[in-house]
Amino acid sequence: MGRFIRMRYKVAFIILGLIVFLSLLVFSFREKPDKAVADLIRSAAADGKLAYKLTEPEELETLLGPPLSKFKPEGPGGLETVILQYRGINAVFTRMKNYPVPYTLKSISVGGRSIDIGRKRPILLKKEADIRKFDPFWGFEDASLVNLDLRKHGEFLHTIPFDSRTKWPEPNKMPEGFDPARLLEEGKNQGLGIRKLHEQGIDGRGVRIAIIDQPLLRNHIEYADKISHYQAKGLLVKFSSPKMHGPPVASIAVGKTCGVAPGAGLYYYALRMTSMPDNQVYCDIIDKIIQLNESATISEQIRVVSISTGMFPQQAHFDRWKETLANADKHRILVVTCDPALLKYGTLERIPGKDADDPSSYKPGIYSHKDAVLMVPAGNRTTASCEGPQVYTYWTNGGMSWAAPYLAGLAALAYQVDPKIEPEKIIQLWIETAVKTDAGPVVNPLGFIEAVKKSAKI
């Protein structure tokens, strides 16, 4: 009961903050900006002196002087915001929480009209100091570093993600051994013998995986032809643009070049996961999946559900969620989540340049349980991106969200080998066949599938 009271106070605080924030915005929009100041902003934006993800609040203050107000709205999520307000002018700066990076410009408006600061164009870094403005979450997504000398920044670059649109300097200005094209290609390797299983025809064919996640870019070349069904829950989701989370999880599960189970079919259910949905949404979808399976042949059934979140105990209707999990298990459907109540697993990062199939080539990722019973590859991986049907992202730090679809794909391989295997048996064999390393008990796809085969013969 106390938890819900605290949640109400938190919601009330957020709503109050938003009311104040919106009131300030309305006030500033009504105010007519000084023409000379407005012209100065437009000129600075046109010259690149005010630029998306590059300009810091102090730089704007140097240009315009002290603001009338500086406002930091509180709210959920991983983003921190500071807003500088002048007469008729609003400048919004953001940064990711938990990273030692400065606030940088996200948007600026004059008289209520947005100024073009290059948000829809590649970000052109002008000086070496600019690279420290990019965090290890988004990294150099659609950025151009062609004008920089990066030879002294090799260690830093190995911590920052990038995508296939990132532009790099000439080789003589790159750190020795840092090859972005090679990293992008190597990152597609699922690792730990998965591709050897694919060569044997064990790729998840005849099995369907359901993913519940954010709105998906449906035409990405990694998985477009894998989608058997797509459903958006709610009008806001139906007309929402694709979000960053969906393409990675879909491609890790069933992607044709980076997926664990590229032969599996995909059922995709899109939600507004950032708003922390009620558990009933998940329960309704899983109940619907159980109903679909009742009228389907074994090869048409959904055998695995992947949900890259672990917030179920903090959400309403947790008792129903637990009942739904038990019912899914009863119907031989494995539900893979990030909740340690299901399986206490952690993440791995492959050491660049090491053999992806060798369990000793991995180190613990930043998202790991100290007492994890299983460690799963997640970092230094390449996945599909939401930014275009042929765009890929290389992630240096992969979280639990990337590990869940890996396990879901591995479960699909098990269901292909033994359609009658119980979900509990899959989890048991994951743990029993894990390879003990300095990084912990590393998941062992080859040993796991051999154990599934032996179990099926008993």
C-alpha cells in the first residue's frame, strides 16, 4: 500500500512540475523576442555556432547573456533536461543520466517557432573536445568526425557506440587497431558457436517468437521477411514513429545476419513501454497467444515470448502477471524477461579482436548480477537500427534488454530440436551446460543443444 502512496506523490510531483514548465513555456511564447536577439540566434544557427548535440548552455549564455530563468524539469526516464528562457526564446539542453557528459542543445525556439540547429542532418564535430560531449548510450549515431585527428583517443572510442552512418577520418588519423567497418561486421556474430548450429540447420525454423516492445521499424532488411504478425496496442502506438529499442531486440532474436534464430517467425506486439505499462497489457497479450496456439499446428505455435524489461513487480496487477506466467508455462510457452525472478543472468562484452566463439573471449558487462547463474553476450554487438531499413548500430555496452532476445532465440533453437521440451527444462539445461570462466558461467549454445537432443531421447 505504501508503494502506491509513494507512487501517487511522485506522479503528483511530476504533474505539478509539468504544469509549471508548461506555464513558463506559454509565457515565453507570448513574449515577443527582441528582433536583434532573434536575428542573432538565427545567424548563429546558420553558421553552426548553435548546433544540435554540440552547443552547451554556457555557450548560449556567452552569446545572449544570463537567461531570465533556468529550469530543470523532473521526470522519469534516462534523460536530464535544463531549459534556458529568454524573452520569447526557449532553449532545451539534455544529457543522459549517469554519464559524465555536459548538457548539449536539443532544440531552440524563437517566438514559439523552432530554429533549425541541424537535428535532421549528420552532426559535424569541429574540434577534438567535441567527442567528450557524446555518451556511451547513444554514441556517435549519424555523426561526422572526418575533421578530427583521433589517434590519441583509441581507448575512448572503444567505449562509444556508433552506426553505419557515422563518418570517420582518413586512416592516418585513426587510432592504431581501431577499424569501425570491421567492428560493425564482427559485431553481427552471435558468438559461442551459434553459427555452427545454423550450419547444421538448427536456426529456429518451424518455431515462432513473440516480442513485446516499443514500436518497430518494420521494413529493416534484418527481419522484414520474418514478421508473421504485427500489432500496435493503442492509437498513440499505432501512429507513433519507430523507437530505438525494437529493431535491436528483433534483430538479436531473428535477424538474418545477427540473429540467434534467423529461421524463426516473429510475432511483434508494440507498446509504449517508456510509460511503464500496467502488467495487464502483457497479460492480455500472452493470454491471446495461448488462445492462438490452441487452434494452430505445432509449427505455427508461438513457443517463446521475449520482453526486455524487468519492472513487473513495480507495476499494477502483479498477482495476475504471476498467474499468467504460470499459465504460459503450463502451455509450454517460455516467457523470457529481464526479471531475475525468472533467471538471474548477467551480460557479457566480447573483448575486441578475440574469437567470438571462445567463452574465454568475454568479460562481464556493466549490467551483471554478482551471483548470476548465467552470463549472456550483449555488448560489442551489431544490431538493426530504427534510423533506416539498412542502418546498423554497433553497441559497446549491451544491457539486459539485449540479452533477453538472445536467450529467446536460443530457446527457439531448443523447440526446433525438441518441440515437446518444457520451459523449465530449457532453463535448467542453460544453467547445467554453462561454461565456467573468469567472467562467470557463460551460456553454451552448442552444449545446450546437445543436452536438448539427449533429453529428447529419454
